[in-house]
Amino acid sequence: MSAPQPSSGPSFDAAPLTDPVDPKAVSAFNAELRARGATGMTASTIIAIVIVGIMALIGVPILVATIGSMATSPGGSGFAGVGVLLFGGVGVILVIGAVIGWRRARVTRYRLNRFAQANGMSYEGKIASPALPGMIFSLGNSRMSTDLVRGTKPRFVEFGNYQYTVRSGKNSTTYRWGYVAVKLDVPLPNIVLDARGNNGFGSNLPASFQREQRLSLEGDFDQYFTLYCPEGYERDALYLFTPDIMARFIDNAAELDVEIVDDWVFLYTQRKVSTLDPATWAWLFGAVGALITKFDQWARWRDERLLLENPSGPASVAPAAAAQPASERLPFAPPVGLLSPPPGVAHEGRRLKRSFPWLPFVVVIGFAAFWFWSRSF
């Protein structure tokens, strides 16, 4: 993917997202995905199938009994006939809805694949439990990335939708995120930018961090983001977030949460990233294109604390790709081992210290106390 530059018009080919499709080509592409295990049924399709199955299990015996009653008692056939029609109508609507959802998912995958190819990228239907180090990728169960669109030039970038399920007793909740993953040249300290523009009642992030790790930056940056960095790495954060880089984040990513972890930068949003909406792609390409041009200067950062951990070794090891031209960095997929980065950050800077999310419990306890108080009168 060539780094898109913000402009007055689209700098990419969005036609495959909306152009008419050939049904035969759609079927052939989805058959190819199934053959290599890169696709599966969506949650909505599974729910629709379960509902239709339950309706059939309960409804067919009732339908047979009703028809038998109509045959043996013609006098009461009018009311029974209305019931049969209503029940049959509901069943037909459910079946049609399931088929439409299934076909729409097939067409979406085909369109995204053509869109990726038209813009020098590649498409992957799904990846179970993606081995990425971001905060959302280690939570819950049934983890899955879907509709992944990947580019490799000037550096590896992945756009995807992600979901995981958290179970509590007999109940379970599925959380959905969209993300952009950008590969860096060297590992950096774990830094989180919690965007204020997408928060509601408190942060929308799935993790909480200790207040002592908050760092205030100059200008109006704090009006848009709350920055967390490991204690002792404040000077390093100031080195990484120079005024020009802060301006890029404010202008292009103010509605996105950001995490720097190991040698990755993640942009998070609670909406689909890989979608058929050209405006969403224009927004994301603009954000990535504006930021990616500044990531090269981060490659020069080194953690001097490594000299204390390993006095006989170098401060950090820069990857060989850093010496190559930007257009030749990183192959189509990260080579084995890149997801476990080389030791470029001292132990205390690799992960932020998390705090316990007290707010939900305070709200529940307060509501319970109010309920008991109101019942006492």
C-alpha cells in the first residue's frame, strides 16, 4: 500500500466497493476462501439459523396438527387458517432474512478482495486468535479478526474488524472493534493515547491504567488525548511526540484510540474499519498516510536502560529492514519472529501498569444502595 496523502478527492480506487458484481465470480471467490479455511459464518447468520431451526422444531408439529384439525373440523377452519398463514409468514420472513444476510456477507468479501487488489493490497477473510500484542487481542475467548485488508509499502499495514467474547457465568457478551495495525522499525515503550472525542461516561478502552502514568504534553494535545507512558519514560515520550507529530495525531486521528506496543502502532475504533463505505476508507487512509510519514524518525529511538540490564550488549538492535529503501521494507506478511520483537525496550517500559476498573462497581453499589433505601419507605 502506498502511503495515501490527504487531498480534496480520493487518492485510491473506491469503485470496487460499489460496482455491480458477477454472481458467478462471487460464488467462485467464496468457494476459494472456504477451500483454504479463510471464511466462516458470521454471528448474525448463526443466530438466524438457530432461530429458523427452533421455529421449525416447534412450528412443524403445530402446523401439522392445525392442518389435521382443519381437515376433521371444517367449521373452525377459518380461525385456524389465519393462524397457519401468520405462522407461515413469520417463517418465510426469517428464512428470507437469513438468505439475504448470507448473500450480503459473500458479496462483501468479494468486493473487499477486489478493492484490495485495485489498490495494491491483499485480502484475507478471517484469522482466529490473531497473534498481535495490542490490548484488545488478549481479552476474552472466541477471538477473531475478519475482512483483513493488508498493504506492505512503505511498511506493513493491516485494516481489520475484530471481536471477542467475555463470559460471566451463563451470560456472555461479544465486543467488536475495528483496528489498524502499523509495523514499526524498532520496538518502542508501551504508550497509549486515549482519545477524548470517542469517550462517553469514562474511557471506552477495555483496559484501565494507573494515574501515575499519565503525562501532560504541551499545547492543546491534552484536550484531544490522555497519554499514558511507563513511569520513568516521560522523557522518551517527549522525544517521540514532537510538536509536528502531535499535530498529525490531532488533525487526523482525534477520534481514534492509539496504542504503541512492541514494534506496532494500533489505531482502535468501536466501528467497522474494513467496510464497503468509501468515506470510511478515505478517513482511514488519510489518517494512516499522515502518520506513517513521521514514523521513520521513531526508528532512531534507543533505550539506554538496556545498558544497565545487559552491560555487555548493545543498547538495542535495529532491524536490517531499516537500512533498506522504504519501498522494499517488510514482505507481504510479517516474517516469523517479528511478532515477538527483539529486545529494544527495557523490561519496565514494555508494558503499562494497569489499574482495577472501580467505576462500574461504584455505580452498581450506588444503585443497589439507592434501591434498598427506596424500599425502606
